Amino acid sequence: MNYSLIFNLKNTFLKNNFLKKISFILTSRHWLNVELKKADLVIFFGGDGLLLENLNKIIALNKNIKFLLIKMSKIAFYYQFNFHDFENIIDKYENNHLKIFKLPLLTITNNNKQFYALNEVKIVNLIKPITFKINLNQKLLGTFKSSGLLATSFYGASGFAKTFNGPLFLTKTNLLWALKIIFPVNNVGIYTINNFFIIDSKQELTFESTSFQDFDLIFDNNFLKLNDNKIIINYHQKFINLIVEEDFDLLTKYQNIYLNQ
């Protein structure tokens, strides 16, 4: 098995001891540590932030890479496994006692370049409201004047979208996402909808504005200045191949974030 490690340990002593332990476990099974572009499996040691920061770099390799997430942080929604169980996890993987769970990604297209988001996409200008149009499947949904928009994935709704009283999905499918206009102008002359729009995987959203240079594009932990007046957002058959236990149920974990408060 060709694997690559991604972790965030700044303490040199801890880093060296950590690597020795991991290397001993994997080398004894004849696993080979390679650079990311040659890996069949990428192992994360950390939390959600580490995953989100490296996601686009891995997806850009256009490989069917598997993700194994080992929790070493308090904020680790997508992580199922703990570090102290690492050797047992590898044994289960080699004996085919784990499965692949496909996490859908939102696809963002701007200026013929594609980027991916696991949690959410924000197109924002927090200094002043700006006018823009939103089309859904090339049909005008509306013209809005606001600070921008938020597009949240099925699982991302448990994160940033909660600050806007976002939707709680209780469906069997995870190929749903939601749209919210952020801080819209709403007065006698301008009316907008303050609710979330629920959108399925067959829908394609297009954001257009002649003032696109004034907006920032934020997808998960990544930031870009717009260089085209049109942004397309959809589910486009891109997934993370997440290694999990056979009884893994992310939907229940997701719902419990709301129900067990």
C-alpha cells in the first residue's frame, strides 16, 4: 500500500516520536510512504481544519485516493477513528473489515477553473451591499442586493450555516444543499427572501454580477478574489472516499449535533 501522511505537529520532539511510531506500524506491514501524487491512501492526523485546508490539493490530482482520518483535535466532525486505536484500524483495513463512505463535494466553477467544498461556499462583500443575479438551471431565481450568498452542503449545514438558523436535513439522501442570501437589503423599494432555498443534486446555481471584483470567494478554509463575473455551484459527482467502520452512520452524528444540545 502506497500512503502519504498529513498532520500538523509543530513541536519537533513530538513530531519525531509520532512519525517513528506510525512508521514502525506501517513499515512492518510493508506499506510504503510516498509523495502525495503517488499515494493510494492519504492518512490525516488532526481535525476538520486540516482536512479542509488540503482537500483541493488532493482532488486536483485526479486520483481515486482513499481518505483515512485519525482524530487528534476536538473539532473533528468527519473523523471516526482515534489515534490510540491506529494499529487496530490498520489491521481492520487490511482484513477488509472497513468500508468506503462517499462524501459529496460542492463544485465551484469560476473562469473555467474548478474548486471543491466539503462544507460551504461563501461569495461575500462585508463592506457594502452589491447587486447580483442568481439563476437556477439557467432560469432567473432573482436579483438581489446584499452582502453575498452562502451555499452549504448537506453536512456543512451543521457548521457555519447554523449561525443563520440553517436547515436540518432529515433525509436519507445526502445529495442536497442549501442557499441563503446573506444580510440582504429589505425595505420598501427592495424585497428579498430571507429563507434558505433547498436544492437537489440536479440543480445548478449561477451567480452573476458586474461588480464581481468587489466579492471574495471563500470555499471551506480557502480564499480567492473573483476574476470572472460568473460563478457556477453544483454537485458534480465529486466525492471523498472516506474509510469508515462498517456500522458508520454520519447522518445520525450530524442530526445529534442539533438534537443533543
